[in-house]
Amino acid sequence: MPLEALTIGDSPTVMVLAKDGRLEERKVKVGIRTADKAEIVSGLEAGDPVVVGNRAGLDAGEKIKPRFADLPKVALAQND
């Protein structure tokens, strides 16, 4: 996942677009990080649309009209 989708800290979160069109803030567990990407090992389901970029002014529960970017699909980490 692009690092721009994460709020990093003691409890990393992402903003997810729920099926009802509202934003939902979710805690995630981050695995391996690179300079521009992070592996999410829990907290998201495959295909969950997330906000990438500046989240300033966005609040959980807010209804939004999304603009989807053409980003590559990423797979969820598998625990072996």
C-alpha cells in the first residue's frame, strides 16, 4: 500500500471508503516498509478502497464522492 494512505504512529490507521459511501478509520498492523510502500498484515480486506494522499479535513463517518485512481492491485499478506 502507498505510504501516503497511512497515518503512522503508535496505532497506524487508514481511511477506508465503506459500502455506504462513508469514511471509516481503521487501525491496521504494518509489516515490511519501504521508502514508499507498506505491507498491511491485518485490518483490511482485499479490495477495500482507501484514501491515498492528504487526509486533512476528512473525518470518519463523513459521506464522500470518491475519485478512484488507477493504482495497481495489491495482495494481502499471507501468514505461513
